[in-house]
Amino acid sequence: MVSHLYTDKYPTLTLMGSPGCGKGTQSKYMQERLGFLHISTGDLIRSAIEREEKEALEFKDLMKEGKLVPDAFIHRLLNKHLDKIRQKDAQPHGLILDGYPRNTQQAQQMKHLVDENNLSFLGMIYIYVPDDVVFERMLNRTDDNGNQRSDDQEQTIRERIRIFHEKTFPLIDFYRKEYQVAQIDGLGSPEDVFNRITPVVQEWHIPSTQKAESA
Ligand code: ADP
């Protein structure tokens, strides 16, 4: 692990793909095995709802319908969470943004988020899984306690996939212009997918000075 080389700038990448493509699972693997810290905007919203925060409760229905919640709310949650991470003693080797950004406005705003929080943005990993496969996955998945997520209902799944194509997918081109984008085949076992992601992360995570030395 090479975190000390970055002083206080966290190398940060975003994991994107349609709902059910495996972003959460891969982020968990990257956290456990590569020392990244997983930040899921979906999880941040669900926790805020569980804590019954007033603003979050207002957006509970939007989430249930598979719609995006307002950008300003997402940014408040993210900034608060990043502040908390900095205050902790144990510092991560890098950050994975799972499920963020999801539209052009968030992608624009992410530049400020990166600057204000002293992050070093590496690029986007896009996990590709065909719609019919993610649809089946989400209909059939349950959490560790055997519970289905409230937004994993047929109509909501269709809406989430529709929104992904309309608002999130176009970000790939946006990112290609300025950053690195890697497309990963998301079919197969979670281990298979992780084995495809790891070399990309290792390549991006090494600072250019180190690459030059080891070349
Ligand atoms: P999935 O990727 O399977 O949709 P998430 O947990 O990432 O699962 O997101 C669940 C829901 O949370 C989304 O459908 C949306 O309502 C809300 N959400 C998560 N991230 C964002 C975001 N960056 N912007 C707006 N809404 C979000």
C-alpha cells in the first residue's frame, strides 16, 4: 500500500453502472482487499432515512419510486461524510464513490467536491451488464437477512434502469474527455469481475513518479 505517497490527497475513483451491476459488491471487495474506503450515496441516504433526518424523510418516496433524489442533498451528505472520514485516526488508501455522480449536474459539482475535499480523482470504472440480466438479479436478490430492498420491485427496477440510461450512462463520454474510463465486463462471478477490476485499479493507483522509477 502506498498511501503515504499521496500526503493528504485521497486517490478517488468512481464506480458506475446500471443498478444491480454489482457496484456494491465490487466496492466491498475493493475496501476489504485493496484498502479503499467505500462511499455509497445510496447507503448514505438509507442511513439518513433510518436516523429519521427530516430532509432525508422528505425524499423517501422519491427513492422508493426509483427516482434520483435532489443533487444538493447528495452533496450535503457527501461533504458531511468526507469531513467525518478526515477526523478519523485510521486513514484510507483511497476512496471509491459508488453511485455518484449520476447526472451531468453532479459530474460538474464533483469537480468542486474534489477540490474542496483535497481529493485526487483517478477516473471512472464502468461495470457493464445487460439490462435483462440486472433486471433478473434485482428481482431475485435479498440481503443477508433475507429481506428484499424496498426499491427492488418490478416497476421501480424498470424506472431505475430507465433513469440510468437517460441520465447516468451519458456521463461516460463526459468523463472520457477529461479522465480515464475503464469498461469492465460485469458478467460472471463477483470474483471474476474483481479480477478484471484489480489490474485497472493497480495501474491507476500508482503515482506517475513511481511508475517512471519502476519502468
Ligand atoms: P442502485 O445503484 O441499485 O440504484 P443505490 O443504493 O446506489 O442502488 O441507489 C438507490 C437509490 O438512491 C437510487 O435509486 C436513488 O433514488 C438514490 N440515489 C443514490 N445515489 C444517488 C445520487 N448520486 N443522486 C441521486 N439519487 C441517488
